Amino acid sequence: MTVNMIFKIAAVGILVSVLSQVLKHSGREEHAFLTSLAGLLLVLFWIVPYIYELFESIQRLFFVS
């Protein structure tokens, strides 16, 4: 994982947090929840390939032929 990816995740977290607070204070709790969920899913889609690569590396480490 590169430093660039960490900065992207941090930027999404900050943006989602600010947007969620603005929506909550304007009385749109449902939209705030959906915004948080969308941010979580976006970051999860970015992270899943790295998690898959980690598990593949662990599997190769223990099943060396």
C-alpha cells in the first residue's frame, strides 16, 4: 500500500465526516447515514485488493512446495 492510498483514504474520511455533520445539522439524518455508508463502501473497494494480496502471500508462505 502506498502513501498515496493512505492520503486518499484520509481525504475521503474527512470529506465524509464534514458532509455527514452538515447533513445531520440540517435535519437529514438519512442522507448523512447514506453518505457515511457510501464513503465506507468506496474505501472498502479500494482496500479489498490489498487484503486479497495479503491472504495470497500468507497462503504462499505456508504452502511452499
